[in-house]
Amino acid sequence: MNSFPVGMPHYLALSAVLFTLGVLIVIIRRNLIVILMGIEIMLNAGNLAILAFSRYWNDSTGHVYV
């Protein structure tokens, strides 16, 4: 009984928010460890977008790539 299905636009919006957060962290912070964490957030956002497209096209290649 799924009353609110989560679709590809939701995943892509979350990916965009995470990527923006990572960019802001890299720009604002001065600490090297925090900057690396921001870069990791951006990489995870990209992985989430790849998985969303892979799920949308019913192709497991994206899962293997991530």
C-alpha cells in the first residue's frame, strides 16, 4: 500500500541537493578532512544519480559501475 511512490525525480532532486551541499562544504571550509568529506558527498551524489538512471532504464550496468 504505497501511497507516495518514490520515482526518479525524487532521487535526482536528492542527488542535486547532496551535490550542492558537497560543493558548499568544499568552498566554505578550510580543514582538509572536512573538504575531503565534502568531495565524498559529491561522489555519492553522482553515484545516486547513476543508480536512479540505471533503475529507470532497468539496466544493471549502473549498479555494477557504482
